[in-house]
Amino acid sequence: MTLAEILREEGKNEGRIQGIKEGLVQGLEVGAKNNALGVARKAVHEGVELPLIAKLTGLTKKEVEKLAKELKN
């Protein structure tokens, strides 16, 4: 195997590793968002004020308002 082929293969491996890292980060973000939405749903059912839910979950006020509206329907 030539040096160029070795470097090309290492580059491919680095690209794969970077893709895996990005996928993991994205998966963690989606999981955290889903967890926050689950907590927000429970809080809405318990009658917690929407601004407090937004503050505690990290969701935006609009996201919490939309969730509360969906749960009422």
C-alpha cells in the first residue's frame, strides 16, 4: 500500500468517526428535547404555569404554549 493510499484510508476513517460523533450529538439533542417535552406534558397536566414550565424545561414559551394547546384538544 502506498503512502497516498494509507492517507486516503485514514481520511475515510476520520470522516466515519466524525460522522458517528455528529450522529451521537444529534441523537443526544433529540433525546433531551423529547425528555423536556415529556416533563412539560406532565407539568401542563398538573396545572403548572406555562412560563415556569418553559423556564424549568428549557423549552421556548411558544413551544410550551403549543404543547398546552395540543393537550387541550
